[in-house]
Amino acid sequence: MTTANQPEPTENTVIVGGGTMGQGIAAIFLTGGYPVQVVEPRNADIDGQIIECATRRGGAKGDVAILHTLDAVDWTGVSLVVECVPEDLSLKRAVFADLVRLAPPATLLASNSSSFPISAIVQGLETRERMAGLHFFMPAHLVPLVEVISGPDTTPATVEYLCKTMTALAMRPVHVRKDIPGFLANRMQHALMREALSLADRGIASAEDIDAAVQYGFGMRFLGAGPFLQKDIAGLEIHHAAATTIYPDLCNDTAPVPFIADRAAAGDHGIKSGRGFYRWTRDTARETRVRYEVALGKALDILNTSPNKNR
């Protein structure tokens, strides 16, 4: 991604936002040997957390620098910026406006937004052809999926560069060809969550039993095959027959049901607040996070040995 009379950029990366997602994404690049600059105005003491995340991926091979402002960035050889600020559209727009002003023309600009279309974030800015969505999943340093989202102006060369870079970093990129809210994986996750919340809200099953149905049922099968491959294995006619009966009864609400809306309004935000769908203590939260990360590691081992991993 260079223009005439410009040198080929080296593989330096800037991460804007050093929260949980920014730390995990920085760790991905560090384990690939990239020098990384993390812009984090609120918390400068995050380099140890980033190195710890990198250690979980095999160890940091690049250097990390924590900066307070974008103006402090050394843009020499920076090939990619990944914006990871909080999910606030006006804030993201302001960051991208600054990036257009500061970043060299050859530098690609990507957003880790989990919901806002890249076209909404970069609306009205120049050089939109070098901008794309680059959506990671928490915890980013352990979950290999990354969505590369094309905006209306994103060039094929930008997409190709991002996909090749992610693949080289042992990530699994998928190209989202149309810039729609929620992109690919989050749309499917929210469709599942809408039905799960509706079932709990209607008293059909408890949160514990719904979790078990996913983990020990189709969730376990999805580790071996995605939805289309799994239906090829099971038989399309079986799915069609079941869908004819089930689809008319599925939840199609356009707003969250009280089962989650009431909890969110009450400040029951999950582990971070000590209460969500479950009650949490410091010990149970720590034990659950450890078990979760161990399970993710084992799942990744299975996926990496699957003959269908590149299907």
C-alpha cells in the first residue's frame, strides 16, 4: 500500500486505545515481531498486561511503547493503525479525523468497532480507500477470528493487505463484503442471544440450562463444523423440515427483552459488577476466567489440527 515516490513501509503498528481489546490486539502484533506503539491517554501502566497477553500467544518478539497522545507517535514506517477506542461513534470519528491529518498516506487505517459500519465512522474524510473495519473478538490474543470489513470506498488492495497480514499473524481473517451493522459473527451471535433471552424471559428454561444446551449441544458441534458444513453433514432436507416448523415461532423482537434490559438498567453487568445472569465473587470470577481461557486454548488446538480449518 504505497503511493508513487514513497518507500515500502516496514511492519510497524499503532494501536489507538489500550483497553482490554487494545491490549490483546497489541499482543497479536508483538508475537509476530512487530514494533507496536499503543496510544492510551488514561492508563500508561499497561505494558505489563500487554506482554502477559503476548506470552499466552508464545511470547513477545517485538517492542511495545505506551504513548499518551497521537501527536507523540513516531510515524516512521508505520504500515497500519488499528483504532480500539470505546464504542462511541463521535469519538471514533474524531480519532479518524486526527489519523487522516497525522498518518502518512501509505498507512492503512482500520477500526475495531464491533457494531458501527466503517462508512459511518469515516464519513466525509479523505483517503477513505485506505480505511476498513478490522474486528477482533475478545479475548483478542486467544480468539483467532478477525473480520475484514470493506466500506464502499475500501480498495481490494487494502483488503488483500489486511487479510495477508492477519494470516501471517496466525489469525483467521474473513472478508465481510458489505458494510452492515454488526458485520458477520456479531449478527449471528445476536440472533442466537435474542432467542436465548426470549426463552429465559418466557420461563421456557433457566440461564444455566440454556448455557448447557449451547455448550454441550450445537456449540460443541460447531467446533468441528460451521453451520453450512454441519448441515451438509446432517442433511439439508432435515434442516428444511425442522425450519418449516420452528421459524414461525422464533423470537423476532426489535428491542431487548426485560430479562436483560432490567439487569442492564440495574447495573448488573456481569463479572465486572459482581452480578449479571449469575452472582460473582472475586474468586469465582478468577476461576471462571481461567477455565474459559484454558477451554479456548484447547479449542484452538482442535481447530488448528482440523482438516477443514481452511475450508
